[in-house]
Amino acid sequence: MSYHSLKEICKICKNEDKEFWEVIRADDCCERQVSPDESLQDMNKMYEAMLSADASYDKKKRSASRLSGGDGALFWEYVESGMNLSGSFMGKVIARAVCMAETNACMGRIVAAPTAGSCGVIPAVLISYQEKTGIDNKKCAMALFTAAGIGEVISQKASLSGAAGGCQAEIGSAAAMAAGMTVHLQGGTPQQICDAAAIALKSFLGLTCDPVGGLVEVPCIKRNAAAAEAAVSACDMVMAGIKSAIPADEVIEAMNEIGHDMPEKYKETAQGGLAVTESAVRKTRPRTRI
Ligand code: SF4
């Protein structure tokens, strides 16, 4: 691995006159012994899998637990009515994030980027961006390298797993990856990519992993929508000239510390937080037949 921090990636960009995504791709080429074209093609396949998961959403499907399904369709209808306050682009981002996370809950095929629980964040932003701007799949694949680089640094310096670091590590990381990716798409600098990742991740520090019934459904699905929104707003803040007061690497280190200090009951054990609320217990109680 040629980098161990986001600061190092920025330094390589400067020294070698490369874009952020190119540094990450070069590393992939080195690690997997593939050509730059092969590396890009493989990432493109990943994006195509995201597109196909987005297209395959089935509003009639319900999860085995019956805790989820159909909410994405409700949100699409609301966006199409034009009544939603979040506007057309953000409305589509929210709808797609919910649909993708529901597809995961209903055992559909998704791309776990960075995890299955947070699978809706990156594609919701990227597919909606492509629809809005008309960029081709190749450009989307390039953007995914930027997201991957941020995720790689987080996994090295902290964790991407809810069981290890709480939901901040899953949903927070997905938000950071999507924020940096969107800044790349908007033509931002490597430093701006890092600032957006920092701003997005800061919004989720301390977030517990407390899934109802131990299932990746409640609150996971709606958190995907929140993270996708946070990514877009972090990108817009940065592109407006706002900087992160705390550098991204330090935010990741803070997340790692918080994750270590977080009690086990908030690390995917379903023994604390939302998982033990009265409604959660009622909804997941085994049904008995008389
Ligand atoms: S609550 Fe836990 S299982 Fe659900 S998305 Fe967050 S980290 Fe994943």
C-alpha cells in the first residue's frame, strides 16, 4: 500500500501530479498486478452491479422478518408528486438509498461498499449524480476509486465494521466515502475531497450499532438515507469554500478512539439502544400459533 493516510494521498497527488482517483487506481494495479485499463474495467463492473441493483428494486418485496420493504417506493411516489421539501436531486438520493438498503434486507444482490448495511449510500448519490449530469459510466468508475481510497484509509486507521466500531464505522464511513467521491465529480481538489470526507464523518461520530432483532434493517435502512444526504451537503459546503476545522485523518483517529471506548452492547450485539426499546422487543418477539 503506497498510502496510509489521506494526507499521504494528497502528497502523492502533488508530487506526482496525479488526481486522487489515479493514486488509488495505481495502488490497485500494483496490489492485484493488473493494468490501469483492467483496474478501471473492474471498477466499472462494480458500478454496473450497483446500477443493476438500483434497477431491480421490487416494491412488493418484504424482508423475512417483515420489518422492512416498500418504503423506497413510498418515497419515490412522494418525490414524483413534487411535494417533498428536499428538492428533486436530494429526493432521488433519499429514495435510492432507502430502496438499495431495502433490497439488501430482502436478500437482493447489492454491492457492499463499504458494507452491506451501508450499501445504499454511495450508489444513491452516484446514480442520482449521473442521472442529473449525464456523465458516462467510466467517469462514475473513476469516482468510485476516490470513494475506495477514503474507505481504505478508514479501514487501516480505524474500522469499517459496526461490530468493531459502532455504526459510525459503517454509515459514517459510507458518508465520508460518498462525500469525497462527490467532490471529485464536482471538480474539487484532493484537499477538498478530504475536507468533505471529514465533514461527513464528523456528523456520525459516536453513532451506535443497535439493530433491532440483530437484523440489518431498523435503523440501518433509514440511516442510509441520512448518510447519503450528509454526503451531498458536505460536498456542497466544501465546494462553496468551507473547510473542515479538523483534518480528515484526525477525524478518523477520533472515530477509532470512540469505537474502542464504545460499550459492547452498542456494537451489533442487539443488547442496547434501539434494539432493546419496547417497540423493538414487541416487533421481534417470536409469533406463537394457538
Ligand atoms: S446499525 Fe449496525 S448493522 Fe445497522 S447499518 Fe449501522 S452498523 Fe450496520
